[in-house]
Amino acid sequence: MLNFILLQSADNLDISALDTFLHSAFTKAVDLGERIVLAVVIFFIGRWVIKWIEKLVARIMQRKHVEGAVVSFTNNMVDALLKIVLGLIIISVLGIETTSFAAILAAAGLAVGMAMKDNLSNFAGGVMILLNKPFKMGDNISAQGMDGIVREIGILYTVLLTGDNRTIYLPNGPLSTGTIINVTAQPRRRLDITLNINYGNSAEELKSLLTEVISRNDKVMETPTPFVGVTAINNGNFDIVLRVWVLTGDYGTVSVDLNEAIYKIFSEKGVYTSSTLVVKMVE
């Protein structure tokens, strides 16, 4: 009889423990389900809020006439930061310890940072370029042994388009710390043409011919006054330099026009140079 009572009590304890386990499991499942549903709702609402904030930031910067490159760069930064915040909120809602997760994230960030130090340097370089503004989109620059028109200022790379339609990606790190020549930063440029003339030719006559060539080109600016003069006497020849000012956009055209006109009038007058005409670009 005693054994029966003990067995019945054990069965009751097993049933009670099972009920407690199932009740606890059901409660936890419901709680987890609620957290998942809440996390999903927060995710979609958060995405909408992030897009709204990005548009608001873009509108504010456009009203203040901020450059397109800065707007794009800032939007990317805002998007990344807000998504990180949203992720931390979702993790917290799901019940994951944010302190432990932050420690893991920091350790992972350190490892990734060590592996991607060059990209971090390029990122910092991109920030410096946007802050210092040595050039903007559409400018013609020479840097790192390359030259072309700036098509994009990205987070890690600046994109150039060359005159022969090649696309060049310059890392922002070396670009921000190196020498940059912005050819189009000023509205006008000086064009220099150096001619090596053999002895026996009259310097005054040559100066008169070159002055005539300059006067025929309507793209040459009258102010500052064009200069033509002998700048050096060499062994067997002397240098005559022609210096004129032109609009930056006309530089290439005027260079070709003047060289062709000089060659034509020298051929007609029988003037011979000791070497090929050389055009020196003065930045």
C-alpha cells in the first residue's frame, strides 16, 4: 500500500514538473515571439525613419548650397551610423546583452581595423579632401602622376576621367597628403611658348611677327598685356618666349592655334628654329 502511494506521488510530481516546464517553455516562447514581432516592427519603422532623416539632412545641405560630393558623403555616414543604432536597439529588444555584444563588436572592429588600415587611411583622406576642398567635381586636376576631370569624390577613392576616356581611381589617403595641381581652379591661365631661334635671325623682326600672330587670335586676353621677348642666349641659338593670358577653358585651343600660326608665318618668312616648338604649361 505504501509503495502504491509513493508511486502515485512520484507520478504526480512528474506531471507537475512537466506542467511547469511546458508552462515555462510556452511563456518564454510567447515572450520571444512578442520580442521578435516587436523587433520586426522596429526594423521597418527604423528603416523609414532613417530614410526620412537622410532626406532631411540632404535637403538642409542643398539649401545651404553644399557641394554634391559632401552631400553624398554625409548621407553615407548618416546611413551607416543610424543603421548601427537601429541594430543595437533591435538587439536590446531581443534580450541580448548589449554590453557583451559591444565588447565583441569592439574586438571585431579592432581586428578589422588592423586588416583594413589602408582603407581607414583612405577614409580619413576622403574626409580631409571634403573639408579642405582642394578640388570639386568637374575640376581638372593633376595628382599622383595622373591627370583628368574629377567625376566623383567617394569615401575611399576619387574618380578621374582622362582626356582619352579612361577612368582612374585614386586612393584618397595618398591623394590628400600629396601634391595636387588644380588646373581649372582659376578663371584664366598663362600660356607660354618658347622658341629656340638660330643665330642670324633678327630678334626685333621675330618679335614683330609674333606680336602680329597674337593680335590675330581673338581668344587672347588684352589684359594682362601679352609678352614677347628674348629670355636666354644659348650656344648657337637664343630663346624667344611668347606669354599670353587666356580663359582656362580656351587654353588648349589657343595653344594649338598659336603654334600653327607661328609655324605658318615662320615658314612664309624663312625663319628656322633649332628644335621643335615647345609649349610649356605654367600652372
